Amino acid sequence: MSEDALFVRVEGTDRYRATRLTTSVWAETMQHGAPPSALLARALEQCSPVPGTRLARVTMEILGPVPVGELTVQARVERPGRRVAMLSADLVADLPDGSTRAVARATAWRVAMTDTSAAGQTLDPPLVPGPDESEAGWAFPDHWHGGFLDSLEFRGARPVTASEPGRVWARPRYPVVAGEQTSPIVGLFAVADIANGVAALLDPTEWTFLNTDLTVQIVREPVGEWVGVQARTAIGDDGIGLCTSTLYDATGSVGRTFQTLEVRARA
């Protein structure tokens, strides 16, 4: 079924229709941050691909609410290079007056791979217990349900505390684009944006804490479908916060994420 994916491609175009599985926990009219970041990562990965290279860093800027509707995806090479190249991609939405507007934008460094196994160093030890040894489920806040959260399977959830980071294992249940196999790096982006929720100490009935961006530094390509997220949040006294996380596969850490937060008390 076409609804068994985050997006459905409009045949013969660079447009994609968002399904109900993209819906945010904050409002049913806008997308969670993970689906558009995954769609942008896919566009970047497929932009003038060069064998022997991969995405090393992707930053997505959320320029406004991403609507649950059709989006146009545009990707380009900003700075070509055999060893290092900069790419960019936009998600463009249609407005009611017939005009269009970019609602999300991503930039990425694509780097040529070489054998550095003799010098390899890991970010962190493996996240234990792993997904196969962890219990299923994640206890969301009461009004966080449905939409994008239905697109993931969760295991091994541990709530964040003042002294310990939150953590969870997550696996996408559906492809990012209908009819396609999701690549390991795009699958990472289908999960990475949940770090803000994993690290949430504030009660979402009393506070909002939406992220304005997402940066993912990818030290190595993940293996397998499960993505571990261990995250914590720092909040200043002026309405600005920072969520940082380490991402894992079953064998160890694969990268880090950074999210700028706009924190507001509900009226």
C-alpha cells in the first residue's frame, strides 16, 4: 500500500506526497523533523553520486512548518571535488496563493572514502543492552501518539534524568519512499531527529521545545536497521536549548547529532 511509506513519489516528477506517517507530535498539520530530514538525505545521497564517497556531515535547517502534503525536492552540487564536495538540497512546498516556499534546506559534505582501519577510533563503546536484548516499547507522554511515531519500532527505552541521558533503540517499520529500499544512511536520518524527544526533561503539556535544525556527523556507515539514540538536553535561561546525542548501530557508535531548541512555556 502507498501509505506504508513516509512519502510517495508523484510519478515522473521530483515531487513527493507525505503520508500520515510523517505527522508531528506537535501538530497534525505539520511533519515531524525526521521524515523531511530523511527525504533531504536521500536527495543528497543521490545527487550526482560518485563511487567511493559518502555523506560525512548533513545539516538540515527547518525554515518553517513542513506541511503534510506534496513537496518538491531539489538537490545540487555547490562545490564539486573528487575528495571533498559540498551538496545542498531544498524541500519546497506549495502555498495557498499559488506561490512556493522552501520549508527545509540541507547542506552536506561528501567525502571520498579510504582505508583507515589501522587508525580507526570509536566515539563511544557499544550501547548495551543492544536491540536484541532489549524490551519492546517506549512510554511516550500521553498526547504524543500516532503519526510519525507509528513508523518506528522501539526497544530498550530509558527515560532521561537530571544525571543520566535518555536512550532508546528505534527501527523504521516503513521505507522513506514507497517502493524503494532505504539506504543505511537515509535510514539513520529516519530516526536521528527523535533525539530531542529522547532527551526531553520538560513536560510537553507545559512547554514546547521544537528544534530549528538538525546536524548529523557520520563517523561510519551504520550496519543493520536498528539505530540507538542516547541523548541529553541543556537549556539556558533565555529560551534557547541544545540537544546532543550519540547514534549507534548494534556494533558501536556511528555518529553524533546536534539540535538547536526553541523553548517556550505554554500560555
